[in-house]
Amino acid sequence: MTNQVSSPSGSDQPLEDRVNNRSQRPTSESFKQFMASSWAADTSQLPAEDPAASYAAARRAKLSSAFPGERLVIPAGPLKVRSNDTDYRFRPHSAFAHLTGLGVDHEPDAVLILEPTDDGAGDGGSNHAATLYFAPMAGRDSSDFYLDSRSGEFWVGPRPTLSTMSARTGMPTESLEQLELAITKNSGPQALGGTRIRLLRAVDLNVEALVDTSRINTSQDLEASDALDNQLSEFVSELRLIKDAYEVAELRKSVNATIVGFEDVVRSLDKAVAHERGERVVEGAFFARARLEGNDLGYDTIAASGNNATILHWIRNNGAVNEGEVLLLDAGVEADSLYTADITRSIPVSGKYTEVQRRVYEAVLDAADATFAAVKPGLKFRDLHQIATRVLAERLSEWGILPVSVEEAMDPEGQQHRRWMPHGTSHHLGLDVHDCAQARSELYLDSVLEEGMVFTIEPGLYFKKEDLAIPEEYRGIGVRIEDDILVTADGAESLSAALPRTADDVEAWMAQLRG
């Protein structure tokens, strides 16, 4: 018997519609009328303005002052397909969340537009009037209510109306049906009386197509336009370098929930040791807390035991958790506002560090403590790394591991200590775990610290099992200690100080949690 390959059918059914072939949808008029009838009237009141709304308005005013006379387009982004017709849970782009104050309850495909006005005639005396465009809830008299499995209320639950979203954000709202006109009207070179557009790119391809088509139709230089767009991306990233009071409060919530998640992990260790993929037990314990108290994980959890702890971005988490190993847990809860914590602890699975494990742990802790003690306004951000790595280089030298002197290692032409501490010591933290990533170097790495900055301090030492440059007793040990730091007027506050850090405190904490 031979295998037969059928020839193309020539079907004219669009590919994107074929996902619905598994369903048998009633299309009769009587069914439509039936589905539209006998629903309780909506008696809900308009919601109060979100706590973030006034802060978001102040952020938009700063953005407005940087780009007078230009139309600014900030998309939230679309849904992202995970598998065929199932999507990942929606999360808007961080710049959109920052400028609207909206977190998880917002709709995909939304776009924030700041329309230029006469100087001072915009929102709050700014140079722009902001409008939020999104797809409002389809009425129950609409077939989308029960047919649209991606956005219909019957499938995905209640969605906001234009009026409810306006009440929450303090901004006018419009349907996405008006978006094309809002983006393209009177667009063109300013020299010819048109309105120049700046777009936050790499967020929504459909919005990019609208903007680029408009630019082509008005004979604008696309390469020059890309440069303008890049400046917008840069600015909205730098706008997050200093956190306002709302942001700091949300970060505190994220940190506190994360600390509870770490406690859950310690309680789960016996179960983790008993399972062949114990790292998954650890990962699952923390994820449950992230979903209970927040929106989600701020990033994929690193639950790395033994030699896996020497792999910086180990997120497979499919290894065993064995007695006598150090478990490196790097995890953060993302709040409903989308602000995330980022904390790491390296804990002894058995509840007690071995002599060598404690030696490594305390070296990393000394580096972290020295760095934190130096934090204050006016210190250069790049100095954080130099302070931490000098301490680590000194310890490596004391142990006979560093092949050169400490001074030679610290010289830019040396850096031998980086074999065991290859990453940076600090990064900004906020809506993104690595926040402000598009900021210019002079405002990030080469900046001076200012009150309101939030960043991590996270030195580590990673001694791989296969590393023959170190004594055997160190091999297979990876330690990182990471805390979330707020710069204050005269120093710093560790937002994560409530989570035990010293070796003795970690051991006592684990003993208490494990009964």
C-alpha cells in the first residue's frame, strides 16, 4: 500500500479563519436575537480615578515639554500568540503603563496619543492633549459579545467601556475605529505646515504601518524619522530613572510579596529534595505566591541548585535539589501595577552552610554591604560595581585563587576576577526588571545617583564544577545576594532588608520556617 499525498484543495477560506473550523457557530437571525435579549441592565457606577492617574499625568507633562508641536504615539502592544489560537496573558509595554498609569486591567491594541496644542493650552498647562484609544466592550446586542473568542466578553470576561476607562485615567477616550484618523490627520513635514509624528517603535506592527504609510505618503525621510522615534524611546526610558512616590510604594508592595514567596520556597524544600526535578518544586512555590499577591512573575524565576547556581540565567529549573547544595533563588513578584521586585538569596538546602559555602557566602555579603554603605546622592553609578568587585577580588586573592595582584585585576587591562563575577553589580528597577534600558550611557552608567533612583545591588561568585583554575573544594558553588535599593536624600534604604541576609540569620530563618 502506498502513501498518497493529497494535492492542494484550492480552498479560498482564509488561513486566519480556519482556526474556527472546529466550531459550529449558529448564524441564524433568531439565534442572534435570542443572544441579545434578557440580559440584566448595567447598573454599575463609574469607577473612581485610579491612584496612579495624577502621577501619570505629571509624567505626560514632562514628555510634552520635551517634544512641543509634535504628535506622540505610544502603543500598548497587541496580544502575543503562545500556541496557535492561545495567547499569553496581556501585559502592556512599560512606557505605555508608565504614561497612563494602567496595569493589568487594560486592553491590548490600545494607543495613547499626545496631540500637540498651542503652548500651554494642553492638559494641565502642557503642550499636548492626551487621548486614549482602545477597543471598548462590545454590547450584548453585538455578535462579537459571544463570537469573538479573543476579546468578546462571553469568552474573556468584562471589558471597560470608554466612559469607565476615562473615569479611571482622567483622560478622554476614543474607540480604535478612530485611530487611523487620529494618527494620520494633517501629518507631514513641519516646514510645510504638517504635524510631525514620533512613534514608540517595536511595540505594535499595525501602528507602525499606519505611521510609516503616512510618512511615505507625505514624502518624509524614513531614516530621519527613525532617528526621531529613537529619541522618543530614549526619553520615555530616561523618564523612569527617578521614581515618584507612587512608584516607590508599588515597589514596596512587590518586594513584600516577594519576601513571602521566598518563605514559601523554604517551606517547600523537603518536597523539592524528594522530587527528581526539585527546582520545579521551588519554581512552582514562588509562582503560586506571585499569582496570589500580584499579577505575575516579574521575570522567569532562577531556581538553581548546586552547579546550576553557577549558570547566570538558569531558568530551565529541571534539576534536582540535593542536601548539601546551595540553592540560588533569583525571583520577583510583579504587582498588578506592573512594578517588580528583583531579589536573590543563596540558601543551604540542608539548612546549614558548609565551611566553604559560608566562606563564599560571606565574601559576597561583604561586597554587597560595602556597596550599600557607599550609596548616597552624588556617587557615580559605575562606582557601585567597582566597590563590589574590589571586595571580591580581595577575597579571591586571600584564598589563593586570583592569579594576579588585586590592583592588576582591578585595572581595565586585567579584570581576571571577572571569571568568577562576570555580570554587573547593579541595574535600575521598576516597571521592567532591567528598567530604563534605552537610557543614554551618560544618564545610566556614567550618571551620579539621585534621590528617588531604585536599583539592585547583586554581587556574586560562581565557581563552576568544571573550573580547574580553582581548588576543588570551591567547585559547584554559586552564590549571589541581591537587594533592591532606594536612594534617599542622604543615603539609601534597602527595600528588601526584611529578608535575612547574614549566614547566621539565613540559617535561623530556615529553621523557623521548616519547624
